[in-house]
Amino acid sequence: MWGRRFLIYWSVFDFAQKESQLAELDKQIAAPDFWNDPQAAQRISKSVAGLRADLDDWRALEGRIRDGLELAGLADESLRPELETEVAALEAELEKRSFAAMLAGPYDAGDAILAIHAGAGGTDAQDWANMLLRMYLRWAEAQGFTVEQVDMTEGEEVGIKSVTLAISGRYVFGYLRSEKGVHRLVRLSPFDAAHRRHTSFALIEILPQIDTDTGEIQIDPGDLKIDVYRSSSAGGQNVQKNATAIRITHLPSGIVVTCQNERSQNQNRETAMRVLRSRLFEIRQAKKEEEIAVLKGDYTKAEWGSQIRSYVLHPYQLVKDHRTDFEVGNAQSVLDGALNKLMEAYLRTAESQKHT
């Protein structure tokens, strides 16, 4: 059974196309002038590493399936426990590979910017935003991804008003695009003297990290207002004597990006520009999608009431994704970073809707 499934997933992965793509990139790397443009060279090298890793994984899986079929053909009862263990492992690996094969969007394999904004709910909402920050940090750690905190605004009493993270790793954006939208929390408020049930909201933004050398987003330096100031901690206390934090205002759009990661001024400037490119790209994509939706007659404005997922901690425990109706009864496990099942349910649904 899993032999046939492997062939199906192999066709979805399009092995031949990936090999052809890798061969073409290897030719570019072999060119004498390849490193004349270091940024382009790094981007291509990163793509090659990812493609080669995917191809090697599929080749290894093919070898395991052939070995398993040979083992099954021996029909020796003494080998049954070993065969059953291998079958279970292959099933799990096939599920993982088949899902990764669906992440074929232009930015799915790349890095992402994740931003969390506290919404309606006051102190509870700011605490909820902080809970979501912890959840995504734990998820990223479990996946082996690298997380860089770009900027954070603390809450007045507890929690955070907003935070921006740059997350790097294979298929980070592909996974995280399932998280974009409003997340709702229902619980007994620890900040209410009467211990009543409160509903809090937070908005999650997910943006692909756009390389500077792709030419997709051109930024005129004359359109930028750049301010330099001292990084500060909670309560507004200065944590550095030197001014290293950067605030960039893109005058045509009004977008403001800050980075105060307590590093050098140049590093913070580069990071802020990376976030600005991603935000400008998102605006351009949103306009395109809105135009298409209007033409199709199914445009609806995104508002706070249209939450994508609810996390209920009282009077029962449940996490429910409203786009797929997928539910997890152990809400605490999700808040501890066990997000993959929710992510995969959404992405599989989105993939199936493309073909309907």
C-alpha cells in the first residue's frame, strides 16, 4: 500500500523537475563570475542546499521502501515485528513528505516575518499576545528553526502590545502562512477580581522575507525617513548608551518599521529594511488578491470578528480552527507549541480547494 502511495507522492513532488532545476543551478554556481554578486550567490546557494536536501530525502525514502518490500516478500513470521515497525515509520515519513510536497508556492520554502498584535481585550489581550509569542517560539524551537526578535512593545501592566520576529528555516513561510489572521482566547481572566470569563483577540501577520536582489520590491532611498534612537526596555528604561535602534518611515505608504535588537546600528538598519520590504510586498499582494476577489464577486473585508481560530480554556478545553473545523482537545499542548496538526489541516484544505 505504501509503495503505491510513494509513487503518488513522488509524482506530486515532481522529482524530474527538481533534478532539472538543481542541475541548472549547479551550472550557475560553476560559472567563474558566480561570486561577483555575493547576495545573489548566497540566495542561489541556499536554494541548491534546499533542493539537494529534498532530493536526498526522497531517494533515501525510496531505498527504505524497496528494502521493506523485499523484507515483506520473505514472508518469514519471525520478521513480522521488524516489518511492522518499519511500516509505521514509513507511513509517518510518507505523511511528512507528502505534506512538504504541497508546499510548492513561490515563497513556501523560505523564511518568514511573524508579527503579533494585541487586539480588543485590554490587559487580557496583551497577556494573550504574550501567550501566542511563547507558543510560536516553542513551535519554532521544536522544528529547529532560528528566531530573531526584531522589535517588541511591552504592555502597560503585563504581556506585550506587539512583537515582530524573523524566523529562518526550510519551509518556514509554507507552514506559517496557515497562522495569518485573528486568534481568539476564551478563559477565566486572571486580571479580573471577580474571576469572570473574558474573550481576548490578537492579530497574527505572516510575511515572506523578500531578498534584496530579487528586484521584486524596489525602494527609493529618497522615500525613506530614518531615525536613530536608544533601545529601551520595559518601562522605557534605556538599556544602551549608544543610539543603535532604527525607525524607518516609508513616506509614500506611511509604513513605520522599527528594530531595536540591541546590536549595531547597521545590523538594525538591515533588519528593518528586510521587514519593510516584506510589508510592501504584502500590500502589493493584498491589492492583487482584492482585485481578483472583487472580479469574482466574493470579496469580504477582514475584520476583528472574523477569527480564524479559537482557543477555549473555560468552561472546557478546546482549540478549533474555524476554516477547517479541525479541533484539538488538549489546548495546553497547542499553547506549548504543538501546532503542526492544525497547520497541516489548514494547508491540506487550502490545497484541495485549489482543485474544486
